[in-house]
Amino acid sequence: CPLVCEVEVRALEALLGMFTPKAVMMVLAHLLPGGSLAGPTSFDLLVVGGGSAGLTAAKFAARFGKSVALIERERLGGDCTWTGCVPSKTLLASAERAHALRTAAEFGVAQPATVSVDMAAVKARIGRTIGQIYDADDSPEALRALGIETVSGAATLVDARRVSVSSGGGGTATVYEATKGVVLATGARPRPLDIRGIASVPHLTYEGIFSLDTHPDPDLTLTLTLSYEGIFSLDTNPDHTLPERLTVVGGGPVGCELAQAFARLGSSVTLVAPRLLPGHEPEASDDLAAALRADGVALVAARAAAVEARAGGGHALTCSDGSVVEGTALLSAVGRVPVTEGLGLSALGVELSAATAGIAVDAKLRTTVKGVYAAGDCTGDQQYTHYAGFQGAIAARNILLPLSDQGVATSRVPGCVFTSPEVAKVGLTESEARAEGKAGGVAVAYRRMGQVDRAVTMGEASLGFLKVVYEPRSGAILGATVMGPSAGELISEISVAMAGKVKLPALASIMHAYPTVSIALQQLAAEVYYNQLEASMPLYNALSRLGL
């Protein structure tokens, strides 16, 4: 997450210019090292967890001359680098190329008789991509060059200023001290698939669907239950084969992305979920269902109820509607849970949230123990890499710059599902806005991708839309959903508008290039503006007749 960190640091530099000279001197005095180090195990800031939130917090502190130790028990880089964003989006790129070859004739391009996928090459490319990003941004060498000390081991809080780190193997633990504060950024792990029979079905978490033979006896044919992390293990399947019949349980972003990807790569895929993308607009769920079916994904609108292993390999998954899905590999994509155990939280008085099961924090990311902050997925809040990174920077900033501490605006967190077409959202959905009972009322501006010329030229106009939820009186944007090409890019423009309190009608006056997908936002805003203008015409005409 180097970009998140760099943006936050630049923003902080600009912020310093807003203070009086006296305040600036106080801030700099707080930041400049000196007198705070008691020894090699004492640092200004201790960060527990080397994922997006932890990396950004550590880089933020180091940028301003603070001593910082980053403690990680597994691999620096976290889910994003090793098992999430980086490998999955690399896989999606390969799947998109395969799909483009199969549909080439639609664009007047000679289509090959067969499209074969070399999974060994696909996995090798994923490995190279992970390595490139890790070496540049997350490795101990890269972090050391920034002035960050990395510590390998499992961390336990001794008190609000001390952390004990054990490297395993029965060795003596080392206690590290933080003179300014501690940031907990321990992330999340896959939620266990809680259905009848799962305990008797050999399964993997965090290590397998690229590798379908990670059982200790590779010659034993077994059904495998995989978490999304397990999909990206790169070194345990000597045949580099696709799963013949993949069953995906869960209709969230991970389940939808990987179901489509493996279908495009050549697997027979069935996805089991009551609804796709719960929490998104219903139009997005419906359009995505159509997109997945077009790629050959079979959808079962039910819950997984039980599973059993079949003799000779494979599994039979019984669904809540009575249907039975048989497959050779089972992917569990039913969400993630915060990692909070083993940290000594209870003994210290760090409370967990009853709502999220994560570490309880306030708007400024302070836990219930003074000096201990938490950021990222371990809080149980919205689980996005960019949000975790943003929180990590805010936590470090609030510890190191108490004169300018800042809260986190949770209502403007954008997110994107990288299916084809992409689905991106920010803020409230229409139903959420109406449920809140906004005093200014709730209105919706809507435009299908079939009305967007760029989408038509790309052959991506049959599905997707742009939907903006706003207050009709003020024009304030409450939320938006974009489904279509470049949805993840367009949602950022809407996020900027929301952060800057730019009204929806005002976006009509901001010229966009044609033909782009983003011009759809200007066109939609223009419709809202023209409707307002039309409604005011009787008054305008009356005033004109009076010569006013």
C-alpha cells in the first residue's frame, strides 16, 4: 500500500502549514527523536501486524523520524500481497484474456478453435507479481531502508507500553517498549464454513485452490474445502491443473470474483448463495447474476446446509432448498473474522466490539486502553485494503500528532468488486438512505450502461448502470453505485465529490472528455440540473414578465 502511505504523508505535510508557528514547533518537538530511546528494544511506536494497516502506520512514523518496530508473526505484506488483492487480480487478468479470446469473433477478430489455459504459467505469473510488489514495498530490506525495524514473532501485550514477542521454538521472549503508543493491526482470517459434516471433509484454509493436493498424502484423492487464501498457494500442485468442478459457497466479492475467474479459465463452477453481493443495490445483484450465468457459472439461490465426502473423491453439498451440488473442490468464501486471540487483550482491558467481534475503537481509532490504538481488519469494520491503510496512517498520526488528531469518516469508504463488469459503491444505497429518513428526502438519478456511448463501443453495454442517491432539496450526494467498465475508477470521482461536499447538479458544469465512461456522471448530473431548472421556469417567466 505505498500509494496510501504516500498520500497520507503528503497530506500531513500540507496540514503542518495550517498551524501557527508555535504549534508547528510543538509538533516537531514531539516528532523529532531524542531522549526517548532506552535501548535496542525501545521505540517511539510499536506496530503489531505487517499488513496494509501496519505497514502504513510504520511508514508514516518513519517518514517523520520516529523510531518504529513492525512486529509480524507470519509474512510481511499481509492478505493483500499474499492471498488477496495482488494474486486474485493477477488471476482475474489471466481469466479476462481467456475470455477475450473466446469472444474475439464478436469483434471481427479471428477466434482460435480452442482456448487452452496453462495453469503453470498463470501461477508463475502470479508468483512473479507477488514477488515484485513484495520486494519493492513490503520486504524487510525495503522497510529497513525506510528506517523501520522488523521483528518476526507472535506478539502479546504486557501493558499499554510493552509488547512481548516470541519467535517460537521455546526460546525466551523479548519485550519491546513503546514510548509514544502501540498500533494493533492484526488483520482478519477466513470465517470457518459452519455447516454439518464439514469437520469430516478434509479442508484447507489460507493455503490452497491453486493447489488442490496439499493433503500430506498427495496420492490420496480427497475432496478439498478451500478458503480464498488457500486458492493462491503456488507450490503444491505439481500438475498445475484447474479444478474440474468447483463449488463456491458465498456470494460476496471473493466468491463472485473467483467463481467467474475459474469459469473463464475452464472449470465447471457452481456458486451457492442466497443473494449475490448482499449490501449492494439489488440491481447490481441481478446484473451480476446475469453476467456470471453468461460465463457458465451455475447459481443456486440457497444456503449451504451440509457436506459429505464422496467415495473415490469429490463432495456432495446439500443446500437449504434441498438441492445437492457435487464437485471436486469446494471453496469457502463466507467472509472474514478479526484476528484478536493471543494478544492478551482481555488481561489488559482492551475490549472487543459486540457488533463486529473486532477490537473496539472510537472514531479516532483509540481502544479502551489509553495509548493503544487499532486499525484495519482487526477492528471488524469495512474490510478493504485501502481502508485499512488509511486507518493505519490515521492511527499513527493521532499517536504522533496529538494536536491534530483526526477521526475516520466511515460513511465515505469506496469499494470495488472486480468482476466483469466491475461493481463499485460508496456511501449509502437507496434502501439505506430511505431507512435513515433523511430530512431533505431521498431521490435517485439512474443511467444504464446502454446509454453510455463508451460502454456501447466496448461491447459492454448490456449490463451495468450508474445510480446516485441524493437529497433533492440540497443536491447532496448520499451514495452511489457504478456497475460497468472502469467502475472502480469512476467511483473515486464520486468519492471526491462527496468529500468536497460538491452537489450532484454542480457536477453538470464540470466538463468530461468524450467518449469516456466517466462522462456518464456529467450527463446524469445534467439531467438532475435540467429538471431543477425546468421546475423553476414558471417563476422565471413570471419574473421576466414583470421586467425583473
